[in-house]
Amino acid sequence: MPPRLRLTLVAALTGALLAAAPGAATASAGRATALPATAPDYCAAQCRDILPAGENGNATLADILGNKVFGTRPAHTDDQLGPYSALASAYPGLTDSQLSSFFNDASFGVPAAQVASSTSPRSDVTIVRDKATGVPHITGTTRYGTEFGAGYAAAQDRLWVMDLFRHVGRGELSGFAGGAAANRQLEQSFWQAAPYTEAELQSQIDVLATSGDRAKQALADARAYLDGINQYISQAYNARTFPGEYDLTGHIDAITNAGSIQPFQLTDLVALASVIGALFGAGGGGELASAQVKEAAEARYGTVQGDQLWSSLREANDPEAVTTLHDGQSFPYALPPGDPQGVAMPDAGSVVPEQLVYNATGSATSAATKAAGVLPGNLLTAKHGMSNALVVSGKYTASGRPVAVFGPQTGYFAPQLLMLEELQGPGISARGAAFAGLSFYVELGRGQDYAWSATSAGQDITDTYAVPLCTPDGSPVTLAATSYLYHGVCTPFETLSRDDSWAPTTADSTAAGSYTLVMHRSNYGLVTARGTVGGKPVAFTSLRSSYRHEADSILGFQMFNDPGAVHDPTSFQQAAQNINYTFNWFYADSSHTAYYNSGNNPVRAAGVDPGLPVQADPAHEWQGFDPATNTARYTPASQHPQSVDQDYYVSWNNKQAADFGAAGFGNGSVHRANLLDARVKALVAAGGVTRSSLTKAMESAAVTDLRGEDLLPELLQVITSSPVTDPKQAAAVQQLQAWLQHGARRVETSAGSHTYADADAIRTLDAWWPLLAQGVFQPGLGAPLFSALTGALQINESPSGGQTGPSSGPTDANESIPHKGSSFQYGWWSYLDKDLRATLGTPVAGPLAQSFCGTESACRSTLLTTLAQAAAQTPAQVYPGDGDCSAGDQWCADSIIQRPLGGIADAKTTWQNRPTYQQVVEFPTHR
């Protein structure tokens, strides 16, 4: 370390330690004289939850330096990580009485003996933190005080994260956190998805202000919440107890305290909401990739057979897909029409992405940097699976009461994007999780006598239009045109630009640089690419129904927190109808369970295929479309998938119901939701379901390799149809058979061993999968179609994020994030399953339109050849290592890492495919 930097850090550490020492100024107000009364709680200590790593996300500079130098850490930064991780090894013998070892007590209130602190930043609110986890329990005597306390507690626990994401939502992360390549990639992807002017962010607030009493109350709640945040900022700045990341990124001088933390305002909340909506609540938009698969299929097989193959690969309504609703319900939406109208197929090879970055200077011209960035650059663009839910009707439980195990799978960060809280005040009574900076309501959690959760639904609310380009003066039209035809009038594109610049800091050494991000917007949405259709230049635009309406969903979340608004399945579904994000919502109380799929589902013109680009003209617009407000006719609530008291519900981002069209590729016969469905179906058939047995079903699915459970039996059946004579091949087969007998699980030999049981078999399958996909499908598909298909659906999504197989380019669907836990959402599982079953002569509903593996003999030869290639790969080849793991370290490659958003890092934990925040609930009584 250079002497000057060492001196600066030592001085900073000394100053920070003095500021945090006893007797120094603190951000806390005076201690409350008495604990607030506990709200009515009908869960009788049978509600539990967990959110690793810990509640405390605020580390001062002294804390950060202490962590780096001495390994010390602030309290409650990782105390939920150990219990969360331990379930992976302990679940097989789990009982109800043992749930407390792996989940927090999610009861309302805090027993007097468990109170760690009690403060009142205002006279009308008390924030009690418990000793076990440090979660804030906020009780207000007024509505304003309650929300003020929510904002104050949020800033205490997540101020730095909130600040990061309000900048992400504006496409200006690099100027705030540094010019690392990942920071730039992330801000660019968000500027492409949701670019707004400040006036447009304010416009969403203005619309809410005129939308009825609930909306007015929501805005009043948000203002009180902001007041709480900003009071904490002021106090923390003066006391020098603010997050140390502000020092390390140059916003505040570590010695003099010169600098500032900008106050939060309502438009920041809209920017934050736009991030959450883009990450977790959108769907569709893959029409160009779908069109390119269709064109390549027709070029390979001819128009008729090629179109049939494309349709079978798309699996828009696969009859074998596992569905959340399985009682014969049908909810037709976004299905391919028999005679598509207005399809705008791009000319082969003509599509070019729209230029986003202009006027790059300095380090902006470099695609790689030494600094890692605060967030993964492909956080938005890499496909994610989020969240799962297991809900069982009381008819099949031991107690006769519904049981639910559910939660969102939002990735792993330190601190987490979510935070825990309890809110009690006039018209508010809830405990659970909320996204940092939007926690004026609990977004997923429990009320007095009910609990709710969500999974990302991803139904198609985004369409791609082919907008004809034009020139106002009638000169020849090229792809560079700055105007487009709208209802016969040559209309200029709107230009939305963001200037970003950065300089090196202690946290990010990236050299100074700058650029301008530019998006063009039409009445048909944001321009994402250009090309030709029938030889004529067009812009391809993306039109999302929730764009410019991210703030609207506030009403549904407000209702979830209001015990007067939600009290049974019907009222819960009515609340969910006010959320325009694409989510699957689940509900459980002491007597009932329920489900509802939310989102603004546009009503398309007759004959439009939602899976392909469409002509931009009045005949093919969304019905009732108004570009000035980005509104349209939406399908009525009755047409959204919904149910009450089905025997059980499972969801892992799978198909919602029969005839509810899948937005993208890959929703077929094998899906990770099969892991849940098989286990819960068996529990329900046996009866007597308990909280622990349902938790075991969840965790069993969480540590199981989908490919091993659902595809390995078929692969081995083909291979062992004749004796395997090659010794190396036979040894690999025996290892795979043994692993299958052990449940195809990816678990340690013992807790903490950091070595997998059946490690060789797991390594072989990891290496084999991309070789299988290529060996079975590429000869029949041909290189162009194979490449196009990898652009629409990635081949693999392994726990390590590796073994992706051939890629069609740097921006295709094969992008993956390592150490993220979530796995097996996207891949060619169904394709191989259907093809192998056809080879074996097993009935297949919705088969692929072409055979690829061929006869059993030919298929066996391909499988054995690729198996031998896989078995010959060394551990270092299969797991090449990264900045966190040595090459060949299988367990480490799979391990979950809480991606540091700031200065405190957490230990690696064993792989689980599991929600980040999770509830286990069973209500014995009701109001």
C-alpha cells in the first residue's frame, strides 16, 4: 500500500472510530419509555421467516476498515446466513419443533426480554429492534409517524443500497459509484429498459395524486417515509455514522467530513420502482429472437416444416408443461393465432442493435476494467428465475389449516436488496420483507391473520413493433433515419439522453471517463434495433404496458398491509388486481388458500401473434392504445389466472394455467417447477402435511439437480439398452447410476465439508450437458438454426453459471451470473426430454416437429461419445475458477456468494436453489 494512502486510511479509521465511540453524537433519538402494545397476532408463533445474510446493512468507514484489517463486523450483518445455509444439510430429519433453528420468529412485537433497543425519532413512533436479528419493529400512534419510522429504519439499515438503486434507475450509476465496466453495463441496460426524464418521473406522481383517496394516502405515506429517511441522513452525517461507502467513493471526505448525501425525494421512489419492475415484474419482448429462430428453421427445413419446428421449439402452450392451476381451468391469453396477421419478419441478417453509447471519452472506450463494480453488469439482461411457492389446503394438512412455504428469489447481495421490518399503525399491520427504499409498505409477508408472497410470472406484456422509418423531406430512407411513420405522418423520434462521467476513487480505481447514453422513443415504444422488413428500413421498438406506470402498483401493496382491506381470498385477489407488475400472488389464512396472477395484460388486435414482431400501424396496435399515456385496454380481472382453495399450489416461474401463453422459449415438459410439483403432490396424496414436511419438500427440490432427476433416467435407459463395454464409459455410467439412486442431489458429504457426495458423477453431468445439447441437436438443426436457438433460450443454467455451451454472441441468453444460487430455470431440458422419449417410443404430447437423436442405436452412439468426452474433462476444465474460487474447486464454483454492494463481505455458503427471503406459515385462527 502506498504510504500516502496508508496514512489517509489510518487517519480516516481513527476519525471514524472517534466518531462512533461512546459519547460521540449518534443518529438515534431518545429511548422510548415503554414498549408499544403488540398488534393482534393470529399466528400463535407458527409464522417464521429468514433473509440472509443479516438485517444490518450499514457499515461505517471504521466498520469497513475493521472488517478488512481485523475481520470484525457490525452486529446483525450475517446472523441469518448460518441458519439459512444449514438447512441444506439438516432438512432430511426436520421437525416442526426444529424450524426455529433455521427460521426467525415472525410473530408481531418483541418480548420485553428480547428488546435490544427502543428509540423514538419522533414522539408518535417507536422503533424496537430485537436481540436475535436486529429487525426493526415500527409502531406509530399516527399514520405519519408510522411511515416516518419506516423511512428512518430503512435508512438505518439500507441507505447505501437505496442510494445505489436510485442512481441505477436513472442510468447514472457510474457517476455515483465509479466507472467500472460492470457499473456501466448495468446503467446502460436500465437506460434501455426504462429511460425517463425527471419530468416523466414526476408525472407518475402527479397522476397518482388524482387517482382517488387510496392513492392520495399512498403519496402521504411516501412523503412521511421520505421525511424519515432524510432526518436519518442529516443526523448520520452530523454524527459521522453514515455508511462508509460514501467516504470510499469520494462523496464525503473521510478526514474533514466535507461533502454530502443528497436528500431523497418522491421521484427517487419512482426510479427505484422502475428498477424493481424491470428486474422482477416484466415479461415478453423476445420477439426478434423468436423471429430469427423461425427464419433459420424455415431456411433449414422449408417454410411448412420449418414453421412447425419453430412452433414446437417455442412451446407457447405445451400440453406437458407443469401448471400452477391444475383443476382443469383454462385462461386463454397470448396464444399464437392460427392465421397470424401483421407479422413483420426482419430480413435475414439485417437486424442491428440500436446504438446506445455516444461521445465516449477516457476509460469509457475500454470494455474491461480492473474494478469489479458494485453490481453484476448483466443483472437485468441475464435471464433470471425468481421465487417459489408451495401452498397446501387445510384439507390435506395434519392440523386442518393451510400451510405455506414461499418467498422471492431475488439474488444474493451484501447487504440484501430486501430488508425485514414490522409496521404497525393506523391502517397498517404487517411484518415481512420490502425492497430497500420502497419499504413504506411490507411487500411480501404476513398480516394479522394471513400471509402472502409472490413469484415472477413473466407473462407477455411487451411487444416488438416494426416501425417504418421515413425522412421529412422525402429523401431516400436509410437505417440512420431519425423519423418514423405514425398513422401516416413522418414523426421525429423523441431523444432521451443521460450524460455520465466518473473519476477514480478509493473504491473504484477506474480512470476518468464519460459518455452519453441515448435512447430513441416512438409512440410504439423504445427503439432497440433497426433492420429491414421486405427490404424497407424499420426501427424495431419495445412496447411494455407497465412502462410509465411503475408507480401505479403502490395501491395493491398498500392494501396488502391494511387489515381492513384484506381479510379473505376475495379481498386479497382484489388487492392484487391493483398491481401492474407480472407476478403470481399466493395467499394463506387459517381456512383458505388463494392465487392470482397480476399484470396489465394488453388486449391485442385480432390475429396478432405476440411471439413475433408486428407491423406498426393502427390495424395492429393494442386495442384502445393511447401513446400519450401508454395505456390500452387490458384483459379483465376475470381472465387472469386465479383460484381459491385448490388442493395445492406450486410455482417456480412456470406456466400459470392451461392456454395461458408462455412469453418466451423453454416452458415445456421439464421445468424446475416439476421438482416442487412431484414432491408436493406426493405429500398431498399421503395427507397430514405439516410445516416441516412442506419445508423439507422445498429444500429437497432446492438441492436436487433437475437434469439428474428428470433427464438422467432417460439418458441411462438409452445407454444401457445394450451393454457398455468401454471401461471408462462403464465407470461413468455406474457413477451416474449411483448418484441417481442417491436422489441426484448436490449436497456435501457432511455439513461444512466443502466436498460434494457423488462429486465425480456431478462433474460428469455438468460437463456432459452442453456436449449433449450440441451432439444431439446441432447436426439436425444446422449451425445457423442452432446458433439462433441459443439466442432465444440458453442451453444450460448450472449452479456454477458455467458449462453454457456454444454461444451465439456476447448478448445472447447464455449470459449467466455465477454464485447466484438460482439454477435450472432456463435450458434445453424439454427439448432433450421430448426427443429422448420419442427415441424410446414413449408417448409424447406436443412433440418436437423433427427427430434429432434418431434411432435408439444412433442416439446411444451420440450419448456415449459425448459422455466419454465429458468424463475425460478434468475438474479444472469443468470448473475453470474465477476471482473467488480456484480452478477445479467444484463446491466453491457452485457456492452462493452474497455479492458485496459495499464494504462488508460474507462467507461463501453451500449451493441451494431457494428463495432469498422465505416464510413458513400456518395460522391456527382468524379474526
